[in-house]
Amino acid sequence: MTATDPSPLPRAVLVGVDFGAGAAFDASLDELALLAQSAGDDPVARIIARRRAPDAALFVGSGKADEIKLIVAEHGAQCVIFDQALGPAQQRNLERHLGVEVLDRTALILEIFAARARSHEGKLQVELARLQYLSTRLVRRWSHLERQRGGVGLRGGPGETQIELDKRMIVVRIKAVKERLDKVKRQRGTQRKARERQGTFRVSLVGYTNAGKSTLFNALVKAQTYAADQLFATLDTTTRQMYLEDAQRSVSLSDTVGFIRALPHTLVDAFQATLQEAIDADLLLHVVDAASPFWLEQIREVQRVLHEIGAGEVPQVLVFNKLDAMDAAQRPRVLGDAYELEPGLVVPRWFVSARSGEGLASVRHLIAQAALNQERLGVSQRPDPRFDPDRGEVSPVEVDAESDDMTPEWVDSLHTSSST
């Protein structure tokens, strides 16, 4: 870089550690690179390490740490980002060893959330998550302020260390933010009770980040919420009324925050008020990026988080989005079929393009049928007889997505199975 470079982005070196079978690991580090770009960094190098267990001091061991230091110097990087969570002492030791800022996956996601939060509620939730994360990071970072002494001529006691003061301030702030979030949660609860009294059928969009939930939301309700091809473009829950001509009534549709692999527990806890929309929904539209080569892993991660927050039993419809981005050879023969989401759990699946509008009429019709029946649609607790274990899914059923009569027989069978 030269002095004439126009505000270059901070350069980051990405590091992933493979701990063998049973541990989540992305060999390509593509998702971490997208996260880094979303946070405003420029990933200039990627390093893969393999270990049986994390090193207690440097996480990757001294040899690999020296290699990372050389690559940082070679590329003039300003920070190193690890794809796994680091302990406070490991992070401090790595920063001293490498001479640059060190972030882990959790800190990176928190930075993105802090930059994207727009509403008062969203900012409070992000602040709470960051404070809870920071409270574990105060590991002797102020050794030059080791102790506060008494006045002149007084021997005095050791007093409070700087770390203890900071921890006390953080604890006080966490308590204040939680109280304010509780107030927001009560307000949301009042709004939900009002919708319940009105008999409003509630639908929530859930899914992996960047699956196209906000674009689908805008297409269904003709809204203008922010949508972009980036991770965590939407953090704040938005709810709109959607009129369904087939049902001659309106339903509420909510766009929620996206999930991601290894989503920090502090964020899951902090965003409980936002995620409550998914918990209290009558139907979940589980949006999947059909063009992603990792769509199966992303579905599993979303299911894990849904069970973690208590929304695992809410009926779902799989909406495979980005049909327009799929190669011609990958496009499905039919737009509608059924899919075994979990062992013994068969749900409807639709392929759509939120951008072009293809297949959206089918989704509206299915929501209308659910609203008319006022029951939890689309879950079969028994294995579907058409399930093909070799393919890992239910055999597709011919559905004309643009026909006026879009009530396939398999939807009726799912109604029956769910009621039994």
C-alpha cells in the first residue's frame, strides 16, 4: 500500500482450525470471508491448521502462530480472524505474539450486528450481547493500572483493581439493558395478545442468513424493507399485514433475523424478544438458499437453533428460494413436493424466486389454506410412504405452480396426518 491509496479496507488474515471429526469446520473459510467483508475487512490470506485439541496458550500452537505472524507481515494485515471461538487468555496471548488485533468468530458477528442494528430494540439487544461477551475478556489488560492506592501518607489497602472496576461497571450496565429489554418484551407481548384476540394468523420467515428472507418478505407484502446480498442484512423484526385473496382475509407476516453456524449463545439470548415472533407463529416459512452448495448443512443449523429457542414444534413450509440463480441442470422438475425435514417429519417444499416472482402464487395459496383451517399446517409426525431413503427426500409430486387450482392432494394428506 502507498500513501496515495484511497482509504484501503483493513486487511485481515483468516484462520481455521480443523479438530477432526465431530467438530464444525469449513475448509474453504468462504463463510468467514463473507463475514469479514460484511464487517468492512478485506480478507487477504487464508490459513488452515490441524490439531487434535486447542493449544492452551496460543490455540494453534507456537509453530503455527509463527507462520501466521509471517503471513501477517507479508500482507501488511491489520487483524487476524479465527473461525472458532477463542478463550480470553488465548486471544490476549495471540495479540501479543502476532502484534495485531485478533478476533474470533463470535466477536466478528457481534461487530456486524452492532453496525447493522437500526431500531431501539435491536441496539439494546446487540449492546447486551457485546457486554456479556466483553465481561469474559477482561483478563489483565490494564496491568499498568494494577491497583489504586490510598492518599498521601496512608499505607491503605490494595483497593480495587482496574479489572474489578470495569467488571462492576459492566454488570451494572447489563442489568440496566436487561430491564429495558424486558420492557420492550412486554410491549411486544401486548401486541401479540392483541393479534391473538383478533384471531390473526401469524406467519414468520426464518432461515439461514442471506437466504433471501427480506427479498421474499418484500415480494409477498409489497414492502420496501432493506434487502441486500450480504450476511445479516436484517436484524430487526418487521411485521406487515398480508392480504390473501384465496382466504379473503389478512395474515401477519414477520421477517426475522437470520441464523448462522455457531451463532453465539449471547446473541440467541439477547435476541429472545425478536425470536419470540418465530416461537409464537402459527406457521414458519423456512427460507433456504437453493443455489447454495451447503443448503443441507444450513437447514440443519436452522433446525438446531429453532429447537434451542423453543420453536422446533411450530409447523414449517420449506421455501427453496433463488430459483433464478440455479443452473439449468440443477432446476427441479416440479416446483412443489414434500421433504423429510427430520426423521418422521415431512413438510411441504416449494421452489420459488423472490426476485422474479416465480412460484410465489403457490406459497400464498398454501398460507391461505393454513389460515382458513386455523390449524398448524404441514407437519406429518409419521414418515411419508413416498420417502426415498436413498435420495434422502420424498419423491416429487407434480404441481402446476401457476394453475388456478393449486391444492395438491399431498397437502390434504398432511392435514390428515397432522390431526392424527
